[in-house]
Amino acid sequence: MAQENDSAFLEYVVKALVDNPNDVKINRTVDEMGVLLTLSINPADMGKVIGRMGNTAKAIRTLLRVVGMKNNARVNLKINEPEGGTRPERATKSVDEAMEELKI
């Protein structure tokens, strides 16, 4: 059981964050790179797990690394994107456009 503390921890944290806890699925695989936890959630909950600018996901990954260190394992988290999911295209601006927008 000690080896699966990472997935139990992830499940507990994510289910506490989302509106659809029954849709939380975690797949745990181990290879020479360490432990990979693959998280699948309801598409409506994606924003809650990723957080603003990815801060929630970063925090979860940091905590998983700490949990992994206790078991001498490197733990990585992959969050599955929902089917048909779209990422907003990054708006690229020149320095001049950004400065103009800031009116500096």
C-alpha cells in the first residue's frame, strides 16, 4: 500500500476540488522514469484542477513530488485533455504592441 500513497493522495485532493468526483479516474504506471499518474476528470472540472495560469496543477505536482520522495520515487502527473478540448491560442504581441497597450 505504501507504494500507492501517491495515487490515493491525488484522488483525495482532486475529488475535493471538483464538482463531479465520481468522474475522477487515476491510472498509475511505473517505469524506469518513475511513477506516472494520469488523471482523467469531467471536462467541466478542468479549470478547477488546472487553476489560474496553471497554479493549482503546479501545486498538486509539487505535493506529489514530496509524497514521492518519502517512497524514493519520482512522481509525475499528466492531466488528460477532454475529447475535442481546445486550448486558447496564445496571443503573441510585439514589445511595441504590449507597450502601446500599457500606454507607457
